[in-house]
Amino acid sequence: MNDILFNIRHIRQRITDACIKCGRNPSEVRLLMATKTVAPDRIITAFESGETLIGENKLQEIKEKYDALKDYSHEQHFIGHLQTNKIKEIIRYNVDCVQSVDRQELAIKLNDRLKRERRNLDILVQVNTSGEASKFGVSPDKAVELVKQIAALDHLHIKGLMTIGLFSDDPEETRPCFTLLSQLRQQIINLNIAGVEMKELSMGMSGDLETAIEEGATIIRVGTAIFGKRVYPDSYYWNEQNPNQS
Ligand SMILES: *Cc1c(COP(=O)(O)O)cnc(C)c1O
């Protein structure tokens, strides 16, 4: 368990250093712990060290960990691909924010369900900034249109944008993805769309969080660098072709 505490301290230091380097206040950047495949006792260790924000990719894992985590005050985001047939349960499990809204059909169905339950939900719009077919997200040239469409849905509150950048050992190769997301945010802010907040930029992971922070990230999502390597390949979570999605 000590490894988790050590790793969190290390990540916090990386966040602080990156912020200082580009003149930002470290309090502007939230650390979201990507907890896919991580057992509740390990997540609780992180909570006890003061962390409060987690993200899961699959409804099934939210369900499995719900009872073990429910007595620990925390915020849960959904960061995986969301199928429309899982909407009811995502809402039932009180997810605080769905970061992965990437198509109008999903937004409309989410909104319909929320309306029926007289509830609202914070969301981010996920953009595919790397152009890779294997990644989810609306394409950058359709992002503004999607934001406008979602803005008309009363029960969804847009808080910003999210992206999974290009995977590379060299963060400089990923930087253009982050720059693009940041530019899109500015473009949307300039449009002044009623009901649309563009506070959050969720981008950057274990290997490229410094670059993401330099480009304006307000939420970084870190898994491996806190909890260690996962057994499942990431394609298990991210590939459209996978029949076991969510
Ligand atoms: C797993 C995951 C992360 C964290 O990735 P690491 O490389 O383990 O830090 C970030 N975002 C999403 C959407 C993820 O699924």
C-alpha cells in the first residue's frame, strides 16, 4: 500500500513542478485517479491520503466497487465509452460527471432519462484529437456543432472538454492533441453559448501530464503512475470493436 502513497506524492510533485514551470497555480489542476481494474482497498488507501476524485471506464466496475467505496466521501466520473443501454444505471449509480459524451444520440437519451427522474448531470464533451479510428470522441470539426446541440438539452450541463491524446513515448508528439483541445475550448467560449461552461479541460495521463498542464489541463487522469501496470491492454477499454464494452 505504501507504493500508492509514494506514487501519489510523486504525481502531486509533478503537478506542482509543471504548474510552476508554466506559471499556473497547482490548485487549478485536479488529479483524477483512473481506477479501472484497481481493487477497492487500494482506492481507499488513496482516499485516506486525501485524494477525492476517481474515474471508471466501465459501469460493471462502478457496480462492483460501489458498496466498498460508498462511505468514503469522493467524486466519481465516468471516463469510458458509454453505451446507450447503460444510461439508466449510470444515473442510478450517481456518477457526478460523464466525461465521455461524444454523440448527439447519447446526449438526447441521457437527457430524456434525467428529465424523467428530475435530475441533472454534469458532462464533458469528448473530442478525438488524435484522429485515430480506435479512439472515441467527436471529431474536432464537429465538436462545436455537438456542443450547440447538447446546450439545448436542459438536463445536461456542459462543463468542458475531454480528450485521450495520441499514445506516444514522446509527449511532444501528443502536445498537438492538447493544443487542439485548448483551442476548441477557446473557440466555444468565444461563441458564448447559453448554458455552456468551458471551465474544464480533461487531458493528460501518466506519461504526458506535464505537457497537458502546459497546454491548460484542469483535470489530469492518472492510472498507471499511481496504481501500477494493468493486466488488461487499454484496447480492452477503448476499442470500438470490443463486444464487451462498458
Ligand atoms: C486508463 C485511463 C487513463 C489513465 O491512463 P494511465 O496511462 O494509466 O495513466 C486516462 N484516461 C482514460 C480515459 C483512461 O481510460
